[in-house]
Amino acid sequence: MTSLHAMVVAVLLVVTVAATLPAGTGAVWVPIPAGDLNSQLVQQVARFAVLLHDLSRHANLVLVKVERGAIERSGAGGVGTTYRLELTAETSPGGSRWLYRCEVRGVPASISATWKLLSFKAI
């Protein structure tokens, strides 16, 4: 009887956790037009990603250029936008150049919402 009780508790726990996870919002990744890659917002997001990566990894990276990107806006009443950028960065000015993919989440023009670096990887 104890094993049956434990199994019921485990199933209820899984169902409860699954019920609290956000449902699919239907949000899709939308490419950032090439002309907008140099916009102040996209450049700030890219510099933020390089800065946070540099602070955590001591990589001495400097942003060179945002090559391409896409955004995913929160759907169903969610807040914020996720930016997926491919960027070129170099080690110190004039050093080796590498291509990176990063994801940053935040609320543009917000002073109260926290921006987060979700990932930063060499590709």
C-alpha cells in the first residue's frame, strides 16, 4: 500500500508541476530586417550580451558587428522580448574574431524589468 501511495503522490506532483508551466503561447521567431541590425536597441542588446559574457568568463571580447538576428515577443499576456543574435566579436581590439550566437531577454524601454543573458555560445 505504501508503494501505491508513493506512486499516487508522484503522479499528482508531476501533474501539478505541469499545470503551473506556461502553455505554448504561439510566439514565433521573427527575423530582424538587415537594416535594423544597426539600430540603437539591437546594438545595445548585443553589447549587453558581450559585456555579461565577458564579465563571467573574462574573455576580453569586444563587439564588432551584429550579423543577423530574430526576436520572439511574449504571447498571451507575457511580458518581454527575446533576442537571438549572431554576432562577431574579437578578443581585445584587433585580436581573433569569432562568431557567436546569444539570446537575451528583456523589456525594451523598461527601467523596472531585468534583462537576462540566456545563452552565449561560439558557433
